[in-house]
Amino acid sequence: MTLRKKWKNKRLANKTCTKCGKTYPRTEDYFYAKKHHSQTGGKKYHASCIACENKRCAEYKAKNRKKQRLNDIRYKETERGYFKELYSGITRSKNGNDFKSYEEFIQCWENQKEKYGLNCPYFPWIQMTRIKGKKSATPTNISKDRILSTMPYGPKNIMFVSWKANNMKGNVTPYLAARYLEFVEGSSYCKKVTEFELQRLNNLHTRRFHEDIDIIGSIIDDVKNDSEMREKYIDKLRELFDDSKVEH
């Protein structure tokens, strides 16, 4: 602490805007500033006032709206831009989010890419894409999918699939159900949660026979080789979907 007064150049107390010609106090309330390149603790103020600078930026954006939109699309089609948008959707999802960070989320994609590349896990013949700027959904685009729809997004409950496969899960076919169950069977976490959900449904709906629950549970092992069992499973799966719409 010192009693010495800091010298101030009174001629620099105010500053005149080069655009509008008005004079304002030389502070960050009236001019944008950045760190001075040579003066310790000094600041370098913009030549035009904040009002004029904001007006200039608004005019530039209005004249270059199309260019900015193309730049935005170009960024969102990069891997980082595309997955940043997917993760942003997860953080706002009403279905819940168990991811601790974006880094944890993108690591799930890297792990899947090592195993499947860009091929859709459900429809391996589809090479997944990152196309943006279209008026309608692109069937081959990468989409985030919860393996178990009753659980939140998280490292143990996410799969990146084509938009087409994700959309078809609401209208399940025997083939897609078989592919879906392969992934459930391959995850101890998903398998345990599935067994719990089946037991819960059995307790809630007394009209359902125990053998029905057994069929749905055993299909995880049998569906790939037994076409008759697969058809029975699809019927039971539709029943479960209908029941899931009922509030308990």
C-alpha cells in the first residue's frame, strides 16, 4: 500500500468515437477493450464506441446470413461439431443423462468406431453419415439411441445407429428385434435391467402368465435360431409396448 497518487493523463480521460463522432469516458462501459501489448496493466480501447460496433456487427450478419449459415453447416458436419450437437441434446433430454462430461460421451463413440467403424450396428450395410442442412431427416445420419428406453442416456446405455434404424425401433421387425437383442445380451448391465423390467411388469399385470415372461426372457438366447420363438417374441414385445403407454 502506498500514499503516492497514481498519475493519470487527463487528456486520455475521454475518447471520441471514430464512427459517430461522439465523446465518451474512456472506459469499458463505452468502448470494447483488450490487453495492451506493451503497457503493464494497460488496456487498448476500440476506435468506435460499443453502440457503433454493435450496429456494424448486426449489419454484417444481415448481409452475410447465407454465408454464416453455410459456415455453421460446415462445422456441424465435422465429427466434433456433429457430436457436440448430439451431446447438447442429451444434456437437455427429459429422458435423463448419466454422462459426466462430453469427453466421456465421445469416448463411447470412439469405442464403438473401433468395433464397427462407420457401419450402423443394427444395419451393417448402412455407412453412417453426418449430413446437415437438409429440410428432412437423412436416413443414414448418425443418431444417438438408448439401448434400454426405460433408462437414461449414459456410458452403459447408448448406441450410435443410423437414423433409419432408430426410427424403425418404434415399428419393430423380427430382424431388427434379433439384432437389438444381440446388443442387450452382450451387456451385463442391459441384461440385468431387462430382467428387472420383466419381473416388474409381471408383478404389475397379474393377468399375464408366468410362462409369457419366461418366453420373453429366454428369447435373448433362442431368437437367433428359432423362427417360431422369434414370432412369439414380437407379439409379446408389442404387448409390452402397449402396456408401457399406460400410466402406473
